[in-house]
Amino acid sequence: MHPCVAAKIKKQWYLAQVNRPTQEDVLALREAAVEAARSASLVLLNWVDAANDDLDIRSKGDGSPVSNADFESHAVIAKALASTGIPILSEEGRLAPWEERQHWDWVWLVDPLDGTDAFVRHRSGFAVNIALCGPEGPALGVVADPCGGLIYSGILGHGARKETLQGKLWTPLSPAPPTLPYRLVTSRNERATLSELLPPGFRLDEVQSEPVSGALKFCLVASGEADMHSRTGPYMEWDCAAGDGILRSMGLCVYDAQTGEPLRYNKPNLWVRGLWTSRIQR
């Protein structure tokens, strides 16, 4: 990032600690997040042809895999966003304790390699997630699809768009109206039946389900290639904040499956115990 741009963003952010960030602030922060996601995507693509031994795949405490690609992507994003002065919660970074986080009004939620399992098995179906969350949830969401060559982004009040990984072309997301049968996308690891996954108000004969990896499910809903996303298994906040931010920019909401309320972020416990969203309102 150019030093002048970085200085402008940092100045805007310090002002935002006293006053809610202006739309100009968030527009500038979107550009920073998109550039961070673009750089991380190029890093991950460099690892696509790497042997598993070079990736140095390990298991984390929860049994999920992590690799050198995760750590390198995290380092690139953390460096790119450091100039904003906004705290970063990344899956592969330092997890600040709640005693510290409870004083954060705004935070970056980052998954530097969303879908690591798909990445290490197939080298596909992975994404980069970056969200800017405030007291009311994500004001900005960015999801990069490195293999698809696309970056999706959305700002609350400004709609959503997709652009090429090369950054030469962008178009607004304006999906066609949904038609029957409605397409529901869910996790490849989802064990619930379709009847358990259905959002409220829908019948089994209206919906077909399909497994899709990672945050790309949110992008499919945003683009109109899918109509709803539901999951009963657990997510972490950084798994869904960026996709939630994109959908909120389009007037859609992602709901907590347990409470029926919109998802909340930077909670004492960062787990999300099931969610659903639909672009069909009933």
C-alpha cells in the first residue's frame, strides 16, 4: 500500500475511534481489504502445486489441518492491514483474550485460508475471508476465490460487487430473481438432513441441496447462483463474517440457527453454532 494512502486510512481510523467511521472511511478500508485479499490469493495460488511435504500439514487442537500456506497468507494480510490501526482477529494469528477484546469497537476478522481441508486434499474450493466488524456486525466483507479468479466485496449501504483477481474489471452483484427448485448450499461436512437444514417457511419439495466448500457458499447466494445457505455444524466467526458482510450490503441477513437473531461478532466465545440465510423472504 502506498504510504500516503496508508497515512490517510490511519488518520481516518483514529478519528473513527471517537465518531462512527464515515462512508469515506469504509470505502478506503474496502480498498485496503481487497488488496490484502488479492495479495493473499496470489500467495495461495503459489502453493497449489506444492507437495504435501512442502506444505508441512499439521493438525491443530480441534483436529483441523493447518499448513505453511495458511501461515504465509496470514502474514501477508496482517502486514497489509497493519497500517489501518484496527485490531486483527485471524484464525492463524494471536487470539486476544476477551478482557482485551471487549474494549474493541471495531475489528478485522480474517481467515487467511478458508477451506484448508479442501485445499490440502484437492487444491480447490478455498477462499480468503476478510471482514470489518463494528458494534452492529460486519460493515464490510471481502471474500476472494483464488481458483475462480474473483474477489467479492460488499459495504453496508453501498451494495456488493465482484472483480477479477487482476483488478482490471468489476461489476455490481445484481442476481436474477430466484426460481424453483431453490438451491441450498451447505458444508461438505454437514451431517443434518435437508429437513433439518431448511430455513423457516420452506417445504422439502421446493429445495435441492448441494455441498460447497468454505465461504464460497455465501458468494453463490450473493451472486444468485444459490438461493440459501444453511449449516447446523459449528463455524468460527472468521468463517462467516466476510460472507455475512457481503450479504448485509445487499439487504440480506445471516441468522443464528439457535437464537433466530442476526449473527453477532467479537463475542466472548467466537463459535457460531449453526446459521442460515436466504435471499427468498418469507
